[in-house]
Amino acid sequence: MVNGRLIRIETRRSVGLWLFPPLLALAWFYLHGGQFGFLTMLWVQASVAVRGIVFFIGPTLAGATAWMAGRERRRGVEELLATTPQPAWSRQLATWTGTVLWGLLAYALVALAVGVLTARQAVWGGPILWPVIAGLLALPAHAALGFALGRFVPTRFTAPLVAVVFFFAQAFVWVGGFGAAKFSNDPRFDWLTFLSPTARLDQSVWYGIRPNVGLPQALFFLGLTGLALGSLALRERQVPITWGIVAMSGFLTFAGVALVYQAVSADGMQEREAARRAGAFDPRDGLIPFELVCTADPLPVCAHPAYRPWLEENAPLINEVAAPVLGLPGAPTRAEQRTPLAPKPFGETLLFSPQSGQRSSIVDVVRNLVTAPGYPGPDYASESRCPDGQESYSCRLAQSAVGLWLLRRAGFEQGERAFGTHPDLSPAATRFAALPPEQQRAWLQANYAALREGRVPLSALP
């Protein structure tokens, strides 16, 4: 049995005490580096972001436990400690526990902070616990593997090498991305990436977090922890109870792997991606029930209730940008947030996607104001002819010029580059802006529907 007093001593003596502030700093760096730059904080994003701090804390903790595992060898006290009545396995488990507690404490504090911040700002939904728990259980697994490697290879280079290898192994999975990290050229093996706590997940307020691999990952991490620590126990004393622990850990590991495969296969991630590219929709893409929140502006702007803070700030901007075309034939009568993986509405609905900044979101709105649903939008590199064949460059340049005019009129000149750098665009937009409002309205009245369909050449712009 592990002595509680010995654990308290090892906790105070552990290198984890000195690494605790850096662990918090690394977690903050990960979160602050892009996870919470959005105006609206969403529970789905916060839950996955908490799990994501394992990306830094896990390898650091593995390196720390590898260092602590070789402490007795480095200090030359192995033979001396072998004469003590306390079993070697008990000392090693106390050392491992005293170190891993610091990592778990850092993770818990960061998770609590993220939860409080999200609860203060989120307006819809609630925390999703399984990614948080999976990340929590991944830390002892990192620490156990690092400790075992530190005991079996007790050199000064083991600890930094373990930390670096663990970090780049997780980076390989993360960079591989959603359903794309290849362990071979056969896509059937992509499910293996979801054995990692850093595998990218499909996350949205519309469908939740998928695939749901919480329980399988928990079993897998518990099994890895038991196997790593059990291997150390077998090294010291091969007794039936130790063999039983190792066997049970092996079973949990195998069960976790099998259930991850089943969860990913049943979720049909690759099939849904292929269907989305083909314009079809998988029946498994069931939306989480919600009611759109709409404003009472001249152009009603509707969004998912989770995006209410974004809506309150940006709906007036969308109306300001769209004001010159409201009421025109073919003009939008409603603006609605784009729903991923769902059929897009047609007719007079203006689609937009709330993003992390006003600039990107307003540019998205303007693009859809000058492009009708189902027709090509501004294409700045295209040199194809207009439908009437009279111009040597694309009619889409006229869409871009009107888009520039709408942006400048609303004071969003910083988004101009999104509409290209063709030398004729800016002069055309400036020329149109210099017209009296009556002439602008009259031209739009006669040409707006054709403009959105890409049938107006740039030379037709007055």
C-alpha cells in the first residue's frame, strides 16, 4: 500500500512543484493563442479547448515523471534504499503520484477558469464533460508512460527526450486534423488518430462534439496507465495480484481501442464529409433543437441563440451595409446564419457566418449581397468572358466593384483586399460612389438582379 505521508513528502520534493507555474503558463499560452479570440464564447469550444491543454501539459508532465523516475539512479542511492523495509514499488508509486498531482492540479485550475469565463458569457447550452474528463485521464497516462521509460532507461537524456517525442507525436496527430492524419495510405486507419487526446473533433453548437469518443478514450487512458505502472510492479515483484492488474489494464486498453473504432465508424465522419462535398446530407446529421433569434431591423438578422452577443453587436452593421439594396428586385429580405451540413435556403435569404472579427464577417455579408444563391460569386483571378462575350474579363469584377462600394460606404475600407486587386476595381467603385444617391438607386433598380447573377460587365457600371 502507498503511504499517505510518503505521498505528501514526495509532492513537496517533486520537480512538479517547480513546473507548476510553467504548466499554467503553457495552458494559458495555448488558450490565449486563438481558442478564445471570439466575441461569443461557446460551451462546445470551451469544452474541447480545456481538453486541448493536454497538448502542452501532457508532454511536460511525462518528462517530469521520467526525470523523477531516474532520481535514485542519478544520486547513487539505489542500493541503499534497497535495504529499507519500505518496498521499492511503494516508493516509486509515491514518487509518481506526487508528481502527477501537480499536473492534475494545473489542469483542474485551468478548466475551472475556462468554465467560469464561459459561464459568464455563454448564453446558450452548457458544458460538455466528456472532452474535459478525457483530457484529465490522459495526464496520468502521459505520466505513467514517462515514469516507466524513466525507470527502464534512467539516463539524464531520457526526460527531455520523452517530453520532445510526446510533444511531436501529439503535434503529428493534431496537424493531421479532422479525419486526415494518415498512419498509412489507407483511410480505414484514420480512426487511430482518435486514440490521442489531441485529435481534432467536429465541434459546433448545431451538432455538438463528434465523434463521441469520451468513454472509449477514458478506458484506453486508464488501461495505458495501468499497463505502464504494472510493468514497474512486475519488475520488482511478480505476484498474482500484479499479474491481475496488468491483465485488467490490458483488457481496458483493448476495449478502449475497439470502442474508439466502433464510435468513429458509427459516426460516419468520412461519409458525411464526402456527402457534404457532393451536396448531399447524411441522415445522421441531426441538428440539436434550437430556435433562431432574430432582430427587428429593416433587414431582420437571425442567428443561433448561442451567437446572441455577436448578433446584438453586428446586426446594425449588417443593416448599414445592406441599406442601399433593400427593397430592390431580387434583394434579400432576411439575413440568416449559415448552418453547416444542412441544406442552404434559397430565394431572398442572405447567408452569413459569424466569425472572429467584424471585418471577416462583414466581408462575408457583402459577398452574398452581390451574389445570388446558386450563382458564382466574385472571382478575382478569373479571366473568363461574360455570358455575352463582349468583355475580355469576368463579369464578376462588377460584383467586386459594387462590393467595394458597399464596404466603403459602411466605413469598412480595411476589408477591400478581400475583393481583389484588379486595377479597374477601385476606380469603378469610386466612380459609382460619386454618383448622386438617386442615380445609384436607379441603376441598382434596373441591374441588381442581373448583377447578382454575374450577367453585368464592369463597363456597364456608371
